[in-house]
Amino acid sequence: MCGISGLHHKLSSPTPSGESILQQMNETLLHRGPDGGGLQWFTDNDFGLAHRRLSIIDLSAAAAQPMHSNGRYWLSFNGEIYNYLELRTELLALGARFQSASDAEVLLQAYVYWGTDCLKRFNGMWAFAIFDAEKQSLFCARDPYGVKPFYYLDNTAHFGFASEIKALLKIPSYKVVANRTALLDYFANSKIERQEEGFFKGIKELQPGHTLQYQLASRTCEVKRYYNPSAGKDTTSAPNLRQTLEDAVSLRLRADVPLGFCLSGGLDSSTLLYLAAQIRQKTSVSALSSGLHAFTAVHDSPLDESAWAAQMIAHTNATWHTAELNSTQLLEALPQLIYHQDIPLLSTSTFAQSSVMQSAAEQGIKILIDGQGGDELFAGYQVFYPTFFKELFWSGKWRRFVKEWQQLGNAPSSKKYIVKEWSKDLLSLLPQALQKRIWRAGQATNAYLTADGFVVRKRFSKLQDHLAYYCQVNELKSLLRWEDRCSMQYSIESRTPFADDSQLMHEASALEATDLIHNGWSKFKLRAALDGDLPPSISWRRDKKGFSVPESQWLMETANYWQEQIRSKAQLDKSELIDKALLLESLPRIFSSTAFANEQNFVFRYVSYLIWIEQFNISDFH
């Protein structure tokens, strides 16, 4: 896990030099790689690659980057190729020679020998750039679900890329401008980075499962999709799924530094901790030589999940580390959180996630394995239930429909919610002008918007199509984004088997709807795979809280802070998207009761946004 950047200095002006700009970009990413840094500048090409290193596999200088093969191919890589040992064996048979024991060099040699087809062979997470000095071309790629970040800009003076937006802001030809389209989506729909161009106008995100090819001579940039998932042919049995899960965890225990686990008390994180405990009993794992270490965020509220986490600690004999959180800590952490995220926050749960990472760093842990992605692969959210019942109905499985309807007591959903979502599907068939009026009146926070943030509703009739959308378009990518910045804020590598194991993703996409949701149970196949291994209270837990924190409680406890922030900073907002007068007038009512939790979250987002404007010195909005 590292920080990567690169720059093509297109203009002949010597001041500032391209190399000095790239050096600044690289220094900005110090938190992503405090163990070392490197920069390779190609003077004849006015191009360079830079790297910040977080040493995880092969801690020696031989694994430093930028790394080259025969002086022609140069690599800057962020991520992990978990099956690098198997690929290394294949490449040795083909004649490849290695100077290190790193997965980075395996990636580089895989490109040398297999070209872009190497992407089909990787099991892991990645964002990387390989410069071919002979052809003067740059090849970049991002993993299928977007676990690792990659941003770039291309203007008349510079082409540049980096792991984080803040590094690109060091390029002098870039003028910081806020993107009103992205901001409106943020305020109206609580969504981030749904388009290539996010919160910063002119800075684009390379989408998951895509490659970027940049030619220095012609100064052309071409982006292509390379990942097109295909489902497996056979439905996976629970025992086979369990083996696939164990294999995925086993690969992610490969490291030369201490490793720990995020533990929420839910099914996904509990599964990963349990499987690691089983693997450790059967074989020596150097990354777990000091034992199993699990990290949980706890707080004084009904949403606290530490009672479930405690059951898994007892079940696995892991060492438990808890980060006790409160509203005062949130206020102290907020400015740095926003800086490291590069964008405004959506909710206070990001603070909890960041605190878990901080707790691990304080214990000397450099890797955390997390359950992110399990809900998207195995249908863990209530949003999937309306689609599930539609699929049953339209495929003629009416008896199953009735049976499942009667078993919704086992689900993290309800009949009321499902009917409401079906109603929204019907409303989406109306003329858009009428839909917009209904949308406008649909939630209280819309009253504070001065622009139309309506987005055409997507309808799904098959559960796997719905899951694929969540995994491959934006929803999972957004969650992985928060996780990446939270972990890298404390120089922690986060590993997410559910979101980056190629075999697990392949098998999950083959499951029938009734394997995913069965007798009302969400994630049924995953539950069945671990039945008898986990405590029944965990494997057959009905409620779904996610990464929950008592947001409304915390915001009301610190109401004065949020109101003062708006009063003192609202003049910074030149977007003209928010009715600031109405918001200011409504603040006393908003903080009078937890009944206004949605509006309280809107206030939290608006304050995050104002701090973001101040931190990044934003004055233009387009």
C-alpha cells in the first residue's frame, strides 16, 4: 500500500521544473508511504514517476520504487497482488529474473511477459502506472471494484496522476475550481464521485476496472474498460464457498509486517477473523506471530455493537483493542479527516472508521483486514429485497414469493419498506417534470436546495443485476474510498477480501437469487457456509447496522459547534446551491429533537463542506 504519482511537463518553461513539481506531489503523499520515497525523472521526455513506500512485502531496498526492468519498463504501484508467489513461479518458468521478493516486481514482470493480459491473472487490489521508455508511453490500470484510488488531470501544460487529489493540486497549471454538479449530487442525494469528474473541476477519476494509456509524443490519453465480469456456470455450494473464503483470507495473510482485523460484530468481519484463527491453527503465519489482534469502535449508545464483537473475541481468543468514541473527539478529528479525504464527509461513521485505524497504528499494526464488500456480494442490504421479490414474481415463482413474504421477520427489511420502494419504481414511470415535483416534496432537506438535484431512478428486475450495479458502478467504490483514506491517514494497509478476491467475486456472481436471500435471511449462502463455525447469534443475526454510530445523539450534544461553524463560515460558500438564510433560520428547530436526524445530517454535510472550502482555499465554483 503506497502513494503513486507521475507528471508530464508539456511546456518548455524551466520554472518551476517538472521534476520539482513531481517532488512536491510525492511529498504530499508522505502519509501513504512513510517508509521510503523515490522519484525517477526522464529529462529527455520531461516526464517522471514518483512513489511513497509503505513496506509490506520484502522490506529490503531491492523492493523500492519506481522499479525498472532492463531500464525500459518503470513501475509505480499501489496495492497488493496476493497471488504473486504463484505468478512468480510461472514467470520464472518463462525466463523472468527477479532482484527482489516483492509482489511489485512480479507485477512488473507480468506486464513485460504478458502485456495488458496480466490484468486477467491478478488476484488483489491495484492502481499502478508503467512507463515504457522505449515507446514513450504510459500504461495505467485500476482494480475491478476500485479498492485502490487513481486520479488524473490533462491540460495544455501538464498531464499528471496521483493516488490522492491533494497531490494534483500541486501542479501549478491547475486552478482549483469546485464542481457544482458533484456538489449538488452530494447535497441532494448524499452521493460522491458518481462521475469521472468529482468535486474538483478538471480532475478525473480512473474508474474501477479501467485502463488509461497516455502517449507522450502525441499527448493523447485513452481510457478503456478491461473488466467485464462473467458469472460462474454452477451454483456454489456452501462448503465450496467456505473453502473459497478460507483461500481468500489465507492469501491476504501474506505479509512481512504485523496484521490485524477490523471487527464490528457483524457477519462479514466475524467470518474473516474466524477463518484467520483457523488458518493460524493449521500453519505458521508470520504476520500473526504476535497473535490475533481485533479492533472495534465502541460508544455509549444503543447502536454500539461491542457485545457481538465480544462474542467473537471469546470464540477466537483474539486480543481485543477498542477505540472508545464520543462527540468531543469527533469535533477534534474533523478538520484532519476532511483533509485526508480530499472531499466533504457524508456521515460521522467515517470518524469511527478512522479511529479504528488509529487504534491499530498505535499498536504497531500495519495491515487491517476488513469485511467491506460482503453486503454487496451477498445481498446484505434491505435495498436488495424489493428487487428480489420482483425477480420471484416476474419469473413465475409465486409460491416462493408468498413463502419469502411470510418470512420477512428474518430480514433486515420490512413489508412497508418493500412496498414503498415498489411505489418509487412506479413513480419513476411518470413524466419527469411530475417526478421532480414529487422528489422535491419527498424530503425536508430539499427545502434548502436552490437547484434541482433530481436523478432518474434506476430500476432492477434481477437481484444479480442490482448487486452488479452496487459493486461495479459507485456504491461499493464510495465505501472503499472512505476506507482507503481512513487507513492511509495512519499509514495502515486495508485489505478487503470480499471486494478484491477474483475467485470469490466470480463465485458470488453465480449465485441464484434464492441462494442469496432465503426464508427471509439476507446473505443466506454466506451464513450457511459458516453455520456451525460462528456463534449462532452472529451467523444468524437478523439486524443490520453497518458501521453505525449515534450520529444524531452526537450532533445534538455538540449543536453549538455546528451552528457556529455555519454562522462564521457560510460566506465562504459561493456555490449558490444552498438557501443559507433558510438553513440558518432552521438551525434551532433542527437541533431540538432526534426526529430531525436527516436535517441534522444535512447540517453535518454542510459544515464538512465549509471546512473543505476553507482547507483547500476554494473560491471558484462551476
